[in-house]
Amino acid sequence: MKKFRLSAALLLLALVLALVPAAFAQDGTFGASQEDFDLWTAANSALTSSAASIEFSLSVAATGLGESTDDVTADVTGTGAFDLTDMENPVVQLDVTGTTMQGTTETPVNLNLRIVDGIVYTNDGDGWTQEPLEDQLSSLTDELGGMTGAEVDPSDLSSDESMTEAMNMFGDLKIEEFVSLDVSDDAGSRKFSLSFDVAGFIGSPAIASMMSGFMGMSGGEAPEMSDEQMEQMSQMMGAMFGDATVTFDEWVDPASQALNRAVLDIDFPLEAIMGPGAGITLNFDASLSNHGEPVTVEAPEGAVPVKEGS
């Protein structure tokens, strides 16, 4: 039972995480003015085909998720730069340091990533390895295809059409009903605060139906439910996550339309499912600078090709 509860909780969290960026592809302005909404979407769209430097911090904690599951925390920081103006030949440099803690075991984190001339170089502390970017993308498409049962083209993953198809799995669910966008001035920037109604989303009939199917997959056929039972299940699930919050803040320069900072905060209490103290929290805070400036990345010396099948 606890294994199912943990799986269900993580599935719900994954759905919420997936729907934060999916909200960008929906119709409407989420309560913002059309002018502000256009500025917000333009800044996010430009980032996928531009160059910039980045500094970020990431903190994650998962506690109380089961008697056989240790508490896990991670605190890392990273710096780097990227140039995505030529998506057929992207240039990326990223260096990450920090620590993770599982139970009482602390593990240092020291990761390096380079993408240059179509080759991906990685170093997790044991020396540099290299692999063609095309091979990694092929592996990604194979994994996505295995999950969806269909062929996936990486170039289509960020398209409005692919987002629309992804949302079709939720039937008549309208994501804009659970998303609001507040806009304010903050030190010369326009601050966009996207909030997601986790309890309302999870308590919707479409998600309750999906979770009913998930329960069926974990233990036989999905139970048949009347409309009244489905409504009761929706209300119960919504109440379980009444304290869960997801916010995504972004700071945009209105003159240049440059995205200068983004902060994602997730607080997902799981006490109603897993017991006292259970929950998952995440904070990601990234600052962007040097927009449009050239990015130079050198291939590390002595990189060893990744062994096939590793």
C-alpha cells in the first residue's frame, strides 16, 4: 500500500511539474493584460534561440516517503553559458558543485558539461567522456517513444502542436482554470508570478479518473465508478493537497525583452498520504546575464568515448 501511495504521490508531482511549462502553450492570458502577456511569452520564446550566461542554485528535499526510503536532500549551485542561436550546433558549458544527502550519507557533487562541435562532454569527477550529441538525442527519442508508444522527433518537443497533443491526455480539462499570472514592477523589471492551483487541479474529475486508472494498473483492473463516486474521489484528492503550492516567478527587462531571472518554488506536503513530516520541496533560482554575447567553449582534452550501451 505504501509503495502505491508513494508512486501516486510522485506521479502527481510529475504531472504538476509537467504542466507548469505546458501552461505557456495554452490560450488566454491567465488574468494578465495582453501587453504584459505578450512581453512574457516573447521573453521565454527568445531564450530558446539566444545566447546568455547563467548562474543558479537548486535545493531539493524529499522526506518521510516510507519506512524503507531514506530522506533525501540536495543543494547544488551552477554556473555556465549557452548559445542556442544555431540549434543544429548548440554550444553549452555548465559546471555544478554541491552536496546530496541520503539518510546520513553525504555525497559531494562535482559535475561538468560541455557541448561543442556536435559532441557532448561530461565529467562527474572520474575524468571526461564524450559522445556525439546526435546519439544522445537518439537515446532520448527512444526513451520517449517507449513511454508514449510513438515515434518522437526532438525538434518537435517544444512546438505548440506537441504541447497541445500532450494536453489531450487530460480530456476536457482546461489548464487555464488552474493558472493565474500576476504582474508587477520590481526594480525596473516586470515581474511575472505564475501560480498553479495544485489542489484544484488534482481534485478535478479528469485527474481523479486518471488516478483511478493508475490504481487499476497497480493492482488489476481500474474500478468502475459512478459519477457520484468520481465526484467524491475528486473532493477527497483535492483536500489531500490543499496545502500544496507551485509558483514560478520571472523578471523581464521590458525594454530588451530579456529574461534576467527565474525562480521555481514547489511545496508538496504528503502527510495525508505518507504520514507526519512527509513531503517534497524544490527551489530553483537562476539568473541570466550577458544576453546575446558570444559564447566560446573549448573541448576538454583527453575525453574518452562513451562505451556503447553504457
